[in-house]
Amino acid sequence: MSKILFIVQLPPPVHGASLMNKLVIGRASQIPGNKCITVKLNFAKSLSDLQRFKPRKVIRAITVAFEIIWKIVKYKPNTIYFSMVPIGIVLIRDSFYLMLCKAFSPKSKIIIHLHRPGMLQFYSQKPYLYRYYNFIFKGCEIVHLTPRLARLELSPLRLTKSHITVVPNSIIKTPDYTKQEKDWNNILFLSNFLKHKGYTELVEAFAELHKKYPRLTLTLAGAFPSENDKQRLMQKIELYGLNESIDVVGAVYDSKRFELYSKAGIFVLPSKLEYFPLVILEAMSERCAVICSGRENLQETFTNGKHLLFLDSTEPADIAQKIESLILSPQLAQIIANEGYKRFTEIQEESLSKIDNLFSR
């Protein structure tokens, strides 16, 4: 029997890293002979709690350290999978956990999964970190999101006795949902309502488009950090007089998510900070024509004008222009929807195969 210790963030709260970790555990547990043990790195209780310092998080960090030691000693894992944050102040905490794993389980295979970029900018400002990363990553298998990020962020470190694997994101698709009739006049935004996600700019773009195309509707779905954030959005919608055309449905999970994707013709994510958002894969899986930001990180994975449309900026005018290009060319919208679906299936197959290989060799 192969015993795998997962040190990971899991939902709730729901975000890309926690969903990807859930998927990885699910895949590993399906391989015959695997026994999966989990240490949850859940320091935040809600979306609004993610970026805030609270004393209970310090206490939780200490208890996690003891939990890691206890489960290593008890189960003696063959493999340790660690969803690590390798930048900022959290690097101190997570590198300590990594050192515990190496000290108490020196013969275990250690997999470090990086779910976001930022390392290059972080260590470029602190030259001593080159040696530090070499020290902590030595002997580990490091998983990154895209070939570009692996090349830019990991290659300059010249890691010794480490193996680098690129595993694109993949999704857990709920099998039991009711497919909706595709509405090409319906635009969907689905993400947590954090300011950098660009939902305010999307509403402003929609307000302009609605003057020319009154049949358009916009669905805004996701969790709000606070009730005040929701109220501000509702006031903005009311100010534009779009209460009948914009539906704010709040947090959606599992089958409800995919029902919204199956209905929408166009999916828009005008986020100012994206690296490989799961939501664009979810949208592609339901043949939505996707418009999103993040060209810098995604252009090696998706072809602009074929699999999706990249935004040149997250300004309302550019968002509106990209949406209008699909309205004016239904044929283009259909091509992007179909080609995006094909690309999604390729990525999903590649990702799941690579995840399985992590735990079967």
C-alpha cells in the first residue's frame, strides 16, 4: 500500500487552489493501493478572512505543525503532497512545514504544487533567496501551472536534485446537473467578488452595450467578501437602471455552476490578476465563448481568436468592444465556443494524466 500525506487548502472557502487540491486528492484516492491522509491548511473561515491577520491563525499554524509530525509518525507516508505558498510572509510558515516533512520523513517523495505565480518578482528583490529556495526545494518534485511560469520562475533558481513538472489546471465537473438552453444574449461572470476580478468594469461595459443591444442580459455569480460589497454592486446596477437585465445570484456551487455555464453564450472574466483561472475551463466545458484577461500567463496554452478572446486591457471600453465583436459575428462566437471546448478536453486529459503519474511512479 502506498500512503500519501496531503498538506493542502480545501474548500471552504472556495477558490482555485482549494478546488484543484480537492481534485488531486480525488484522483490519487482512485488509484488502487493508495491510502490518502490529509492535513488541512485552512486558516481562513470565509472569503473575507483570506487576507486578514488574526491571532487564531497563529494558533492554527502551530497546531498544523504538530498535526504534520503526528501523521508522519503514525502513517509513515511514502509520498507527501504539499500545496505550498512560496512567497511573502507565508513562505516562513510553509518552508518550516516543508523542513518538518524532510526531517521526520526523509525517505518520502515530496511533491510541491505551486498554484500561482509571483516567485520571480519576490526573489529578484532578495538575492539571498536563490540559495534559500535551492536549500528547501532540494530533492523535491515541483509542480507549476504552465511551461512559461516554470521557465521564468524555476529555471533561474538552478535547482539541484529537483524535478520540475508542468500540470495545467483541470476541473471537477458535476455529473448531475440540468442542461439549460443556450442563450447567446446571456453574458456570465462567475468568480468571487473581489475588486481585482473586474466585475465593476464589466457592469460599466454592459451598461453601454445594453443601450445598443437591449436584449442582452448579464448574470453575476459568486461569493461576496461582505454584505457591503454586495450592496454597493446592487446600488450601481440600480443607478444604471439595469435591475431587469442584470441578475446577481450570489455564491453558486456544484450543479448550479454548470447550469449557469450551460445557459450562457458568452463568459467574461476581466480580472486584473489571473494566472490560470479554473472558471474559464468550466465555461469552455459548456461551450461558452470565453473573453478573459491574463494573456501573459495563458497565451502559450490558448490561441487568441480561436480558443478565446484575450482582453487588451480591463477597461470598460475594451471589455465592451470584445463582447460586441462576438455579438456582431455569431459565427466567430460559435467557432470560439467549439474550439474552446476542444482545447478544454485536451487540457483536461493532459492534466489528469499527469496528476495520476505523480502518484503512480
